[in-house]
Amino acid sequence: MHQSSEPRLPDHAVRAVRDESASELTDSSPILQVRNVTKDFGGVRAVDRCTLDVMPGTITGLIGPNGAGKTTLFNLAAGDLSPTSGQILFDGRVISGLRPHQTFARGLMRTFQIPRELRRMTVLENLMLVPARQSGERLWLTWLTPWKVARQERQIQARAIDVLELVNLAHLANELAGNLSGGQKKLLELARTLMAQPKMVLLDEPGAGINRTLLRDLSANIVRASVERDVTFFIIEHDMRFVMAMCDPVIVMANGGVIAEGPPTTVQRDPRVLEAYLGGYVNGPA
Ligand SMILES: Nc1ncnc2c1ncn2[C@@H]1O[C@H](COP(=O)(O)OP(=O)(O)OP(=O)(O)O)[C@@H](O)[C@H]1O
Ligand SMILES: [Mg+2]
């Protein structure tokens, strides 16, 4: 086991790769479509006629003041909640109302904290235990042909090591997950998600509670996963440096709806956005 010797792509190179893939995607349809979605909790309207698109291959940011409805929107997309009204489509198919395991099976995933029992297992084992997105009859076959179990296990291990190299955790493959630092645990959470071969990953405040250096590592790994594995990211983050450096476009929510969207520098200067952050936002979304 060795740490990946592959040099990190410099920012401009990453941007060049992303720009190139972006131009190929100009005619493609959104991977995630939120259509006029509302979510009420009793008398509280957490999401209010929200409409937005996320294009495939992007690292799209979602920002907005506290209570804007960002996390609720992710819960709706991932299947943890059902909308009161409106529709969400993933890959062109309606997913609103599906259960989380069903959105997972279609390739839309969010990261989760490492469960307690997995902390007593190694980093590598943590990845090897991630369920396959599509199982089914393959699992049945393994009952009949034990030699296939061994072969499949070797393949899964190779894939796990590959993912660990991608997120720079290969040198810790045999370490117990419980012994990792906070930032390394975040990388492991990301690695577990990537192991399931997602098409799109939802990250809710990945930078919370980790220091700047680790946040930079995490950003670099997200960019690499995006470029090398063709994963679309949709990221809620309060850390503006993180958002400005990685996300394009950036979508801004306030009072449950989208109030602005565009390249990070444009959004940052938008008076509606400044107003929302200053608490001066009173009228509903335009
Ligand atoms: N389960 C719930 N029951 C009742 N109200 C809720 C529930 N979840 C969220 N809300 C309310 O919905 C609104 C939106 O909350 P949400 O957590 O989606 O905001 P957010 O944009 O993620 O905020 P933050 O940046 O603070 O994480 C808030 O007013 C919140 O109190
Ligand atoms: Mg939130």
C-alpha cells in the first residue's frame, strides 16, 4: 500500500479539463431538475416554489442565509422527505417521493457520517462493505460458485484501493476508521460515497468543523472525483472561499426559493444576494 504518487492537477489544468468537458455538455439536459417544489412543516414553509437545474459534470454550489431551505431541498432530492407539491427529476426521471435507497440505486447519493460499528474496522474494510449500487442476480450467483466470490472480492478490493488513492487515503488503508482525524473521516465519507459509483453527490457543509488545510485537500479531491470519475457535485457550504474557488455555477436560496444564480464572482456582487445575507430580504423570490 502506498500513497498515490500521482501529482495533483494544478488549478488551471483542472479548469481547462472542466471547461473542455463543459463545452461538450452544452446541449445536454440537466442531471437534476427541481420543478416548483414546496415543502411545508406544519405552518413553516421551508421550501417555497423552488425551481433550479444542476447540469451534469458541474460542481454546483448552493448558498444562502441560515434557514433558507438548503438542507430541506437536499432532503427532498435524496428521498428523506417528500415535497408538499412540485416535482424533482434526476436523469430525466421523476424521483420525488422515492425512498433514499431508490435514489441511491439511481446514482444520487449524499454522504453520511461513518456509523459507530464501522469505526472498529479498517479504512479499506469500510470501503469494501459499501453495497453495490446494482446487485440482484449477481449476489445470487455467488451462492452457487464460491470461486466467483473470491474473484469478486479481489475486484472490489482493487476498486477500493483505487478510490483511496483518489482521495489520498491509501496510506491509511489498514488504519482503524475510528483512529482517523476529523478531516480524514470526511475524506473517508467521501470515499465511501464514491465507492458506490454515484452519478451525483450531495454534500451538505463538507467544510464544517475541519481546518483550512484539510478543506483544501477535500476540495482538491472533489475536483479530482468530478474530473476523473465524472461525478456531478451539488454542495451546500457557508465557507465563501471554498465556494468561490470550487463551485461554478453558484445558486443562492433565500426564504425557500432561488434568488440568484450564476458564476461565483457575479453572484457575489449581486445586490439581491448581499441583501439576503444582510437580512434585508423581505419580498419573495422574483
Ligand atoms: N423537520 C423540520 N420541522 C420543522 N421545521 C423545519 C424542519 N426542518 C427544517 N425546518 C425549518 O425550515 C426552514 C429551512 O431549514 P433548512 O434546515 O432547510 O435551512 P438551511 O438553509 O439548511 O439553513 P442552515 O444554513 O442554517 O443549515 C427553517 O425555518 C427550519 O427551521
Ligand atoms: Mg442546512
